[in-house]
Amino acid sequence: MDLIRVLVLLLSTLCPCNVCDGSKGEMGRIVIAGLFPLSDRVPEGLIGRGVQPAVELALGMINNETSILPKHHLDIVQSDTQCDMAVATKFFFDLVASNSTVVMVFGDACSAVSGPIAEISKEWNVWLLSYADMDPALSDRKKYHNFYRTVPSDNDFNPARLALLKEFNWTTVGTIFQGVTKGTARYGHAHNNLASLLEKADIDIVKSVAFVNDPEHAIKELKRTDVRIIIGNFDEQMARLVFCHAYQNGMYGPKYQWIILSGYRKMWWTFEDTTHNVTCSLAELNTTIYGYISTDILPLSSSKRRTDDLFWSKEQLTHDNVMVYFFVNFNQTPQKYHKEYNRMRRRAGSPYSKYHGYAFDGVWVIAKAVDALLRKLDRDRPSGRHLSRDLVSGDRISAALNDTNFRGVTGQIKFSSGDRVGSVLFEQHQGEDMVKIYEYHRINDVITNKSKDSRPIIWRGENGPPIDRKHVREEFQRVPKGIYYSMCTLSGMGVIVAVFFLVINIIFREHRYIKMSSPNLNNIIIIGCILTYLSVFLLGTDGGVVNIKYLRHICTSRAWVLSIGFTLAFGAMFSKTWRVHSIFTDIKLHKKVIKDYKLILVVTVLLFIDAALLVTWQIMDPLQTSIKNLAVQKEGDLDVIPVVEYCVSHKMTIWLILIYAYKGMLLVFGCFLAWETRQVSIPALNDSKYIGMSVYNVVIMCVCGAAVSFVINDQPTSSFVIIGFFIIFSTTITLCLVFMPKIIEIKRDPTGEERRIRAKLQKPKKQTSREEMTFDLKKKNDDLQAENIRCRNIIAEKMRLLHSLMEQLGGDTREIHYLGQLAAGVREASFIGRSPVHKKVIELRLADSSPRSDLDDGSLMSDMSYGSTTWTIAQNPVHRHAENATIKRGLTKRNSVKTCQTEIEEDDDDDVFGGVYCGPSNHRTSIKLTNTCKENGRAKPITEVHPLMHDFPNKSYMTTENDTFKPLIETDL
């Protein structure tokens, strides 16, 4: 104790007598208990010795300033605590017991001292102000409500770190901190505060690890989770071990950024550590730590503004020669203060301490707080009363400290829950030293690098700051605008072509060629094609074209437009093909009239099925828009996740199966009909040839399009281009096949009066297989045999009639016998034993017995010869009379000549529906055979049916030895 008193007296003598005694009237002595670690045995001794010149400077200024603490003298009694709680406690007890005016404890720099003294001093209502203790545990106001500090705590670095993360858009970090060590959880407290701030700022902590003695496992955990931005809280000894393991795990370089605490010795990584086994070389540590960023206290404000803690005036400088000696060049700025501090430090031989400014400002904080309290007491009590500890203790001094707000050499001084709202310094390891890169001012939450001594930050990578994680970016796979507009242009051109065909079809609907091709159904085909063209616009419409909230309606529109368009176009072609198949595959050869309204009814039924399916779908399970993430594509540190927008419903598979099954059956049946009528060529009547080609085209395109849509469903651009091409191609081909021949015909024959149209079933040019050929031949052979039998029966009946007539006329009936033999198939047998002349006579008689017609006039003719039979019908047949044949050699000369003329009358009445029919109609068309027979010059009209004109006179057969079954119809329009 005596030694301490001696030290205090010796320190007091360093100041001139007027500084200690001053010109102030001494009504009271204000004592501060100073706790300074001065021993060389502890690292904190450098701090204690380094801040003493700043404390002396502040005391001298305050005691010689009449505007603050007038009539009072501020004194400090200090002790070398050696960072020992026992030494500090004994000093405090002795000082309090011997001095009643101890208003505050100033110190310490050691947490082992500050915490216990704060708890002890509150029992005497004495407040403690620290100038260097940054332990965040002391921020606990419940436990240390009488603790204040002018230096920022470790917790105050966290807002600065948060500002740095925001500066470089780092939103994902990892943390590593040292656990309880040396009896304190300092780094754990700071980490918990950091985690709370990061959570509020929506910054994700991917991994948070702690360690006590060996950080190896913690580093491996950070490596495993691919953390790029690492925030560390640990002491100097552990820092070497942490960075050694970081080197061994490759956690350094352009991909990583370390942000740690400071407060370490200069070139700290170069010191040998015998306590921990650091296996890395100095070069390896230099490689690892290069570019790391540290947070530290700002030793001195970089502002050029004058401080509020110096109140010298010209009058005082003139009358006070001693003070002029001390502060003659002091210009009341932090920079001038720093210059004066260094002068005094060098004079006293003290080391430099970065806490000197906080110690200087701390003395001024105490002086201002006590001064404010005394001024308030002077208003309540008579002046001249001596100061006691009871007057400047407890809540009074606490309120005065909380109201502190002035500009000191370390910046603006203000307290929040006992902690200094101060500034933070960011430094970066560049080359062989730490350089200043940023300042953070918590009072206004600003990070800046505008001070003169700030240097640009250096990044180890060429691309600037490292990314905080392997970035994951979602990319919507949408159809590029250029491709979308190109396909829409093609589709729009198709719509224009379809409209052109529609106009032509309407304008020339009375043209015979178009009228006989059912213009009403043609219009339906065109409307369906227009809808399919429009579906291309909807198919490529996505979130890049319209707002995503409208995509649900786009999905519904796609289904309706494409389905209805397909049904109209293909349904109309299907119905026309069905009509052709129905007429030309009628084995019984009955007459048929299939008018347009029946075909339109077929299309209507198909539309009703479509509407029923789609309406049920939309009511029970409406389409919605959704997104699908595809396989991740890695691009260095960037993971690209392709995202596809698509239409979906809960039971979409079931609905698609129903629609595809229905459309598939329609396609298969249409393909079957087209194949069955492949031999038909009736261009004007039903477009059978081109309609069949269109059906094949649609079937192939639909099958290919459906298959492609499933295979490349996750590739919107490719899917849109391919499916859109199929739609445009098949629709355009259909339109051209159906309507281009009509346009060519209209151009060739504008009036529709010239062309005579033949409807026929052609012989297939090529058999597809031997089995098909055999089957066709067998079928045709059976048909020919049945026809042969029927014809033989007809001939036999006619022979009997002819025999009766010959008997009535008195003619020779032997000719009839030969004719009967020929009809019975014994022609060759009849010629056996006959002379050539006899044979020729019989042949001439047989040839003369058949009526002849003029083919050029289009008359009804029957030519019976060996192996062939042909019947032809014309609308206006005129039959010439048969020439009288004179047969000699045993034949009786005819007594009368019979000339017959056959006429066919047909009533031609236009069918408003464009109906296609074959054979006589009950109402509109009748074919009447009238034989005008002249017997002995007298006309005798006889009406009869031609013997070879059977049930279906419009239909006939031509058979030859080498030909297959070929029905032939010829119609003259």
C-alpha cells in the first residue's frame, strides 16, 4: 500500500504544481481508482504502459480547464494489477477505505480483473469504466449493471461484419469459434450475438462449429459443407493452428475468404508456438492467410473535425505560460492529439498501445459525467459544499454516463447498455503487413473506405470477391422470342392461305367441280385447319410472353383449340372417306345416296365427344400451371437448375389416355378407310385420292408429334419447334392436297361446263405381297364365277323367249339350238365335226344375234365375246337400228325385218347437299329403256329392261382372262 502511495505521489510530481493544485479553488478532490497492468510478465502489460501517457495528458488538460470541474481537482490513484484479480481487489478495498471521494474505477485491460472488480464495486455504488477490456460477457447488464467501457466489445464487431457481408452480397457463411478457454467463454458470447444478427438479416449460417484445443475436426466440417466465407472467433495461439488445418484441407485461395478477430501481435503467424503442435511451415501459413480480413478497434478517428473535449482559449493561452508550453501546437483534432501523445510517450519511454485514444477519452468521460452531476447538485444545494462519494455514486453517476454524447479523439462517444457505440477498423493481410481497408461507424451504420490511409481491398481471384457458396441459379427454359415469333409468322401465313381457300370455296361454290366435292364439308376442313394453325400460337406461349398468372388459361385454351381444330379438319376428311368406302365397297351393288348433312352429322358427333371429354376434364380436374426442376448443370462454382413451366392436373395421365385413345381410334379407322379406297379416283365427287393422302399425312404427323412430345417434353424450345412444325406441315399439306386441284380446275374451266368426269376403281398397279395377290385373285375368281352363272341363267331365259318367238314367226329354230349350246358352254363341242364354212355361218349368226351400239354416241351397248363382257351407261343414249342380216345355208329367210331403238331418259335434278349416288333414284333420276321396234315398217313401242341391265344398271363388270375384277362407271355430266 505504501508502495502504491509512493507511485501515486511520484506520478503526481510529473505534472507542474499548477496542474496538480492549479488555479482552481480546491473545494474537493475527485479520485479515480486506476487499474493498469504494468508488469512485463503479462501480455496486457504493454497496454497498461502504453495508455499511461494518454491518461496523464487528459488529466493535465482537465485540471487546467476552468470550464470543467471548477473548484475541483481530478486525481487518479493507479495500481499494477498484473492481471491478477487478488491484487486488484486488495487495491480497491484499501483505496475505498482510505479515500471517501473515489467516484469511479478506471480499468482494467484484463477480463480476469474487470469482471470481478465490477461485481465488487457495485456493493459500494462505485461504477467501473474500462478503456481496453473487450470481453462481451461484461455486456450482461443483469450481472454487470455498473460496467461501462469506451472501447468497443467483441459484440460490436458483429454489426461491422454484417455490414461487410452486405457490401459484397454474401448471404451464406460458416462460423468457427473457440470454446471456453482460460475460464472465459468470450468467443462463444460473441458468436451467439453474431448468429442472432445474421438470422435477423436473413443471412444463412450453413455450418457453425466450435472447438477447444484442436480445430481439425471443425475445419473438416466446414470443408464438407462447402463453406466459402468463414467468420472466426479465436485467440492468437489457436489462429495459427486453425490456418494450418485450413491449408491442409485446401480451404484457402480465390474461393475462400476468412474474416477473423484482431488484437493479435504484429506478424503473429511468425511466432513459434510450443503449446500447440503447428505442423505447417511459415511459407504455408503465409500462403493460407494471405488476404484474410480482421476486425479491430479504430485507434483514432480519421475525421479532421475538432473534438469537444478540448476547451483552450486565447486568453488562457496568454496568461498561462506553463500550459502554453505543453499545448502550444495542439489544434484540437485527433491528428494533433496523436502527435502530442507520441511526443509524451517517447519522452517517458512507453510502448505504443492502440487503446491510448480510448484511455484518453475515458478520462474525459469521467470528468464530464462528474461535472454534469456536480452542476446539477449545485442547483439543488448551496455552493461551497465539499464533495462526497455519496453525491456521485449510484444511479446519479449512471444517468450521467448514459447521457454522455460528445466527439472525442476516437470518434463520437455514446453508450448503449454500457457498451460504446463506436467505430470498427477493417484490415487485410497484404504482402507482409496488415493494411487498413474499411472503417465502420456503428452510430450511423456506415462502412466506408474514404479515409486517406485506406487501401483498396485485394482479392486472390481474377473475378473479384469470392462467391459465398456454389451458387444455384434457376433458369426458366422458355422458348426464345425469335423462334416463337418465327413459328407464329409461319402459322399466321398458314391462316392467310386457309382464309384464301375459304374465300375461293365460297365464291365458286356453284362451280360444278366444287359443288360435287361437297363445299360445306370443305368449309369445315378449312375452319379446322385455321384452329390448328392458331394452336401454334398457344403452344409457344409461356411466362416469357404473358404474365405467369394467365398461363392457366393458356393451358386450357391449348387443349380446346387443338382438339376442336383436329376434329373439324380430320373429322370432315374422315366422313368423306367413309362415304367413298360405303359406296364402292357395296358387294350387293345396291343404290346408295349419302348426302352432305349425314356427313356433317358425323362431324357433329365427333365434336360432341370432344366437348364432353374436355368439359368433364375442366370441371373435375382443371388444368393448372406448375414448374419442374431438371437435372443440375454445373458451371464451375455455379449450379444451374433448368426450370420448365408446364400444364398439369392431378389425374392428367388418365385424361390424356382417354383423349389419345379416342383420337387414336379415329386415326386408325381413317387410315383403314383411306387404304380401302386407295383405288378410287373421283376428284370432283369426293376428293378421294387427295383426301386419302391427307389422312395418311395427318396420321403420320400425329403419331410422330405425340411420340416426340413425350420424349422431349422437358425441352420446351425443341418440343415447340418440332410439334409446331408437324402441325404447320400437316395442316398446310392437307389444305394444298384438298384445294389446289380445285383452284387449278377453276382456272382451267372457269364455267365448269367442259370437263367430263369419270369415276372409276382402278386396278392396283402393284401387289404388296404374294399372299395378298392370291387372296385377291381367289376373291375375284369367286365373284366372276357367280356373275358367270347369273349371266348364263339370263341368257338361257332369253333363249327360251327367242325360241318361242321364232316358232311364232315360222323361223328356223335350229339357230336357237346353237345359241343354247353356246350359252351352255358347249361351243367348242358344237363345232366338232363341222366344216369350216358351217362354223363361220354359226359364228356370224351368233354375232348378229347381239344388239350393237355406237360407242361414239355413248349408247348403251352389250358386247358378248369370249372372255369379256362390258356394259356402259350414258345419259342420252341413242341406239341405232340393227341392220337386217341375211343368213343363208340352211337358214330360212326372215319374212320381216325388226328394227329397235332404245332410249334412256334421265331426270337431272341438282342435289342441294351435293349428294353422291350411283344407280337410279326413286325420285330424282330414272332410267327408262324404250324399244321402238319397227316390224314390217310399222312402229311398235315396247318398254323393257335390257337383259344385261340387272338390279343395278349403273354398275357393271368387265372381266377378261388376264384382268382382275374392275367395276366401271361412266357418267357424262
